[in-house]
Amino acid sequence: MGAIILLVVGMIIGGIVAYKLSDWPGPQDFVLGSVLGLLPAFLIVVVISLCIRVEEVKVDEIPLQALKDGSQSEGSFFLGSGTVEGSEYYFFVKETDRGMKRDKVNADYVYIIEDEDEEPRMEVYAGIPATAFGKFMFDDGVIGSEEDRTYSIIVPNGTVTNEFSIDFE
């Protein structure tokens, strides 16, 4: 909320200054000044966002649903991996209001955690402003984009296997 207020104030001040400085003031001077006033206000908001302390907070927890697949493997599947256009992803099935949906997350931002007697789930973490001023400026919102989030996929013990086979023939 504070960021929006700062941007609007910058526009108004820029519009008034341009209108007052013009030899023949008109509405176009106010509009041009408003656009020019928006630029320094935007830079101030960017600098403030870089200076605000951010803490990583769990923002979502997604239970991972089992999907039976008897075509090439035995047992149940709830997490897979693969590549799309050169990037590696973890693919999973989650439950939504409309039914089961397959989804994916970039493997670069995923941590796999094995835990005893846990149902498979994914925890989503994002940066949230840690100070009252930061929360005012960004309206308790998440700072950054989807790419700035990290994911912890919690799976039962024994899910992650490490098998090596060297054939010297």
C-alpha cells in the first residue's frame, strides 16, 4: 500500500511542478510532469524494496497425491522429474477444487527432505517483509516473483535411492 501511495504522490508532485514551471501551462504539462514524476518515485520504491529485511515464510502446503502407473513401473508414483526446454523440473500431482492436477516446479529451487511416517507434501516458501515498515510498503505481500520461491518436498524415508552400476565390459 505504501509503495502505491509513494508512486501516486510522485506523480502528483511531478505534475504540479511541470505545470508551475511551464510558460503556457496546460493539461499536457501536468500529464507529462506526472509521468516524469513517476520515474523517481519508482526508483525510490525499488531502493526501499532492496533495503527491506525479508524473512522466508511458508506460504503454502500442497499434499502430493499418489498416481498408480502400471505401464513401466510397479508401485505408486507421486513425484517424477524431467526436462522441459533444457530446464529440469519435478512433476507431481496435487488435488484442487476441480480434481487432480499435474503440476511442476523448477528443480533448481527444490529441496528433497526424507521424513519418517510423513505423507508426501510440498511446502512453498517465499520472502515476506520482516518489519512493520516493509509490511506497510508492500501490503504484507510476497516480495519477488514465482522464481524467487523455494520448495521443500517432504517424502517418506527410502524414497530417495542412490544406485550406481559400472559396467567394465
